[in-house]
Amino acid sequence: VSNLQGPRYVSPAPSGGFVVSEECGDVKVFSSSCKLLFSLSSKYGHRFGNPAGVCIDVAGSILVADEQLRRVHLFPEHGAPVCLVSTRLQRPAGVACSSSGHLLVADAGENCVK
């Protein structure tokens, strides 16, 4: 996949595709054949500061850490985005979902995982 604007983090999607965050830009969702399906900004009307880590939970929702806005948002397949974490983050860089449903956030500002 070319023509990305500063690709940062990538995560596989359950459909065989993948999600990629772009520095100071957007988060894009691609099919298994590497075709752009949509961007989160266009689908949800969401404005990112600096999207960083991305992951997909067991329900197929996309989670995005935003370093600049210091938040973690969940983007469900259907419905509006949900802010999951908006406090006590200095610089959320990476996110992961555990098999038991826990959200893990790598906070580069505090050098820890929350």
C-alpha cells in the first residue's frame, strides 16, 4: 500500500484486511486485497490530533490512541465513536486488547503500560 501520509501503526483486521494510522492525519481501513475501504475521519466525522496505536477488539471495533488529544477512542462497526479513556494519559502511543476484554495502553509520556 502506497500513498500513506506518515504511516505509524498497523493492526490486522478480522476480515483479513488491516488498519493503519497516519501521523497527524487519519486512520485508514483496508481490505485483504489492500484496497482502501474507508478512513475513520470520513466514516465517523472524527478529527484526530495525532493518531498512534491501533487495534481491533473481539467485536470488530477499532480502537485508536491519540497522542496529541491524550485519548483512546473506540469506533464500532455501527454507531458513533466512544471515548474510552480521556484522563490520566500523558502520551498514549500503543493500544492492545486482551482476549479477556481488557484494554492495554502504552503511555510513552509516563513510560508505563496502563
